[in-house]
Amino acid sequence: MKASFFPNSAALVLTALALGSFLVGQPYPRVHADEPVYDLLITNARIIDGSGNPWFRADVAVRDGRIARIGRIASASAKRTLDARGQILAPGFIDVHTHVESIYSLPAAENFVRMGVTSLVTGNCGTSTTDVGEFLGRMKSQPLAVNLATLIAHGSVRRKVMGLGDREPQPDELKQMEAIVEQGMKDGAVGLSTGLIYVPGTYAKTDEIVALARVAARYGGLYATHMRNEGDKVADAIRESIQIGELAGLPVEISHFKISNKKLWGQSPMTLGLVRDARARGLMVTVDQYAYTASSTSLDSRLPAWLRAGGLDEAKKRLADKATREKAINDTKDALKRSGFKDYSFAVVASYDRDKSFNGKSIAEITKQVRNKTDVTSQIEQMLDMYEAGGAAMIYHGMDEGDVKRIMQEPFTMIASDSGVRQLDESVPHPRGYGNNARVLGHYVRELKLISLEDAIRKMTSLPAQTFGFRDRGLIREGFAADFVIFDETTISDQATFDKPHQFPVGIGYVIVNGETVLANGQMTEARPGMALRGSGSNILLQSRLK
Ligand SMILES: [Zn+2]
């Protein structure tokens, strides 16, 4: 009968629609109309979705830690509503270059959260855990505010197998190193890192790194490198990084891309050109950068590699010999000359345990104070004394603003802090650990208009996610993890300076990790919703287990 045909057909259509929505993962309310469907609803925000596209306005609904819906959504449909009128809603920032091996002692990771960071990649520059499974697994019993991924680091693996010696590995030692890297990749490392100015990474030749990078490549990892040289031989170092990627067959990420040789200031078109050429040949190469003209690393990285072989005790024995000490001074002096700086006034102590009054002062100032001398030899003697007394963390004011800007404008450049978790008011660290993302958005985007807001966000979200294989993060898309930052584009700015680094940025109101609020109205909450982000190596293992 015609009368009953239509209702039946309508019911069929409705069923099909419901099934259709279910199949494509769309939310279909299975509850009473007056019961909330979503855990959180963010309304009225201007959304910058991480893709680089211009902002748009919509509501975003979250359920079970994921973005359930984007569009016009009724307030009654959510347990909690956040009105973000006048604010920007962006994916939580992914900081791919960090050193947070100690994060379990500071699980709030406040300095990162307060600059809008929701995911960290640690294990950079050749130093990481050698037990990735244990490191990431610890999040279950000791939850963190942010998501965490790690690289497996060549330097730490080499140290475990071979100690700190200046020599090549025996074949069986190389096998052992490969096995540790393989296990790290299976346990979820996102790639291999090197730190080729540090002990013991600096003693590795290219073929050793290629061998280990091949293992990372088999498990879908990338190669992240603190290159052998960022100064007078920076071009050679870029070529070596690219060669490793081409020989081992994996993407290359050049860490904290910079030129720290004064004589080469302004040469970033050349160094960026080397990366562009490699990309044109088909190799995936990307870089990351922090938004400052000063770097930060150890004091001993300025001293000759031969002196540091075997670690501090060995070095002390060498320095006890007058002729060897003289050679160390002369080699260091040569390196200074090559770098284009006339003395060590560009080198400022961030943290020196033996005498905290040195913190914040340059080597030149300290030498004047301690020795009443201003010559370079005395400054190097002062550095050797401090090295022998346990070493120091340093800040080196060694870059050119023009290069920093040019590198930032390059499409394949990510924004990353190169920072650790910070304890408020401890030492005088590099301000990047408190201000990096905010500095880009406030200073370089709003004040200097160097790049667009949308592009800056892309460099902090979807580009890092794409590069490190976080397939469901870095974009505001239905089905993606609900990692967000909400900020005011008109006020966001970094407050941390080189003199007073322990200052949080302003203009960032909310940070949400996996749907849970870790920063609410500028205040830290107690929530610890962070997840371990494992590389594809752990998926391969999982799939083979499921077979
Ligand atoms: Zn580094």
C-alpha cells in the first residue's frame, strides 16, 4: 500500500544515514536529547587548524580525548563549554627538539605547557635513554601533563657499548649497538639521533652512523642530527647529514639549524640551498630552529675533542701535563680564531655548580674578576679550570639575526625549543625554554610580520607531526587527538630574557591535552593526561603479533 510505503522508506533512509554516520565515525547521539553527548565544547574560537590555511570560525566538540565534531554545535550537547570568543584555537604545539630525560621529576612540564606545547620529542643530540620501553612505559605509573616521544640516541648507545673512547667500533661492538637501536625502535623510538660535537658521538665516522641509521630506517624512523659542525665547516656537516640519509634510506632532520661562525654570518641562503637541493633529489630533509641568536650547550664543547676522550678523569690526567695543557690552549685558541670571535665575551655561563655567582656572567667577565686579566689565553685557562671543576652549561651569543629570520621563513623549518624541563629560578638558563613559541607568535609574527600566524602555527603543529609520524596530531580535524592551545594573538608574547629567563609568556589562556585541560585561565591544573607517542616500529611489532 502506498500509505505505508513512504514511512517505511523514510525509516530505511534514516537507518542508512545512522549507519553511514557510524561507519565514517561521525558522532550519532544514542542518548536522550537532553543528555550531553560531548565532554567538552569550545565555542566561538577562530580556528587556525595547523594546515597553514587561513583561520575559520567554528565550534569544536571533544569526546573521549578526540575531536568529535567541528561545526555549529549546540551548547546543551556538552558537559562543559568553553567560550573562546576573541581567541585563537590551534592544535597544541609539538616541540620536536627537547632534552627532557628528567621529565618524570617535573611531570607538569610547566615551562612547556605555558608556551602552548602539548607534545615533546626528547632523546635529541645523541643523548637518550637506552631503554625506550621502560622510559615510555613509566608514563603509566608516573603520568605526565604532556605527550612524550623519544629518539634512540647514538651517543648513549655508543657509550653503553664502547665507553667514551676515541676509537672505531669493533665489528661485534657495532653489532651490539645495532641491536640496542633495533630494540629501541621496536619499543617505539621515532628515530635515531646523533650529537657529533659531543663525547663520544664526535669519535664516530660517517659509516658507523649509516649502519645504525639503516636499523632506524627499517622501522620507519628518521635521522635527527646535531651536526658535526655548525661553524666554519657547516656546509660539510650538512652534506654529511644528507649523505647519511641517502645511504641509509631515511628522512633527515637537522637539529637547531644555524650558523654560529661569525665569518659565515649571512650565508644561510647557501646552507638552506644545500637542504633544498637534497629535497629536489627526493630526500626528505627538514630542519628545526629556536627563535634566538644565542645557542646553549656545554662549556666543554668549545674544547678540543682529543682532550675530552674518555671523559673528565682522562682529560684531567692529560691537562696535568704542561705541554699537553699548552696544546689544548693553542687548539682552543685556533678554534676561536676560526669562529670569527675575538674573545669569549659572547660566552655566558648559564649554570656552574662550583660557584653560582658565575651564572649570568661571560667568560671574559669571570676571567677579569678571578684573574684580573683580559687576554684570550687567560680566558681559556679559566675555561679549563671550570671544565676540570665539573664543567658548566653555557649560552653562546653567536648567531646573526638575518640568518635566524631567513631560516624561519623556509617552508621546511619547524619551531622547537631545544630545552629541558625547567625548575623555576634554578640557574640562568637560555630563555628559549620559557618563551620560544610565544616569541615566534608575538615578536616574529605580530611585531615583525616575518611570517603569517597561520604559517607559524603550521611550523609548530602539522609539520612536526608529519615529520615525526604523529598521524593523528598537529591538525584540528575530526578524529584527531584533542590537543589544543587557546591564545590571544594580540597579546601573546615571551617574557623570558637572557638576564631573567624564569618568566612565563603571556597571552596563552588554555592548553588542553587529549581532551583534558592542563592550563585553565592561565593556571596550571593537576591533570596528567599525557600519552606515550610511539614510532611506527612498535606498530610493525604489534601487527606481526596480531597475525
Ligand atoms: Zn643539540
